[in-house]
Amino acid sequence: MITGYVLGESLRPGAVFAPHGLRIRKVERVDNSASATAGQPDAWTFVEWETDDDSASGPIAEGLAAALEPSNGWYADFAVGDERVVVFAGKVFRYRRGDEAGRAEAVAYGRSMGTPEHQLDWEE
């Protein structure tokens, strides 16, 4: 099973993220005004999703990479078994949990794209 989420605000206008077999688990609005940075909204919409098809990680990552807004360093992440997948607009990182070099590469890319430091906090 793959579970993850995407922030509604992170999708570029006109983008569609609809990989086959995805189910919505929950949609939640969260006040982010205390930690929002320039160019980010004060409230975020978390769309939590899941699929039973572990082989769908490629299409999911590709779909996110095509749908994410490139400004402000927006990203989405999810786990497949012991692999962590971190997706930015046009770029996908995959590494085994605990792989510090793999994580560092994704974090460095996020910084270069403008992701605020306190938001480079995906789970391992």
C-alpha cells in the first residue's frame, strides 16, 4: 500500500493529478499562518490519498512532478515499502529510508528551489 498527500495549493493552475487507482482518504484545511513564508497561503488543503498498487509509485511520482507548481519549492512525498519518494515540479528523488546521502540530495534540491528550511521535514 502507498499512502501520501498533496497540498491543494501546491498544484499549478490547470494541473490535474489523477493516477489510476488512487483513493482519497481525507481532505483537511489547516491554518498555516504562523509558519507561512512569502508567497505561501495562510491556510493549506491537505489531500491525503492511498492505493493498494505498490507498482503505481512511478505513475504517481510522474503525475505529481507534472502537476506541482514550480515556485516556492512545493513538494509532495510518500513511502513505498522502505523507499521514500520526494517529488518537486519536474524532479523525483527516491532513496531508501535511512539513506542520509539520498535524503541530503533531496533536501539540497528543495533548498535550491526555495523550500523554506522548516518545511524540509518529510518523515523517514
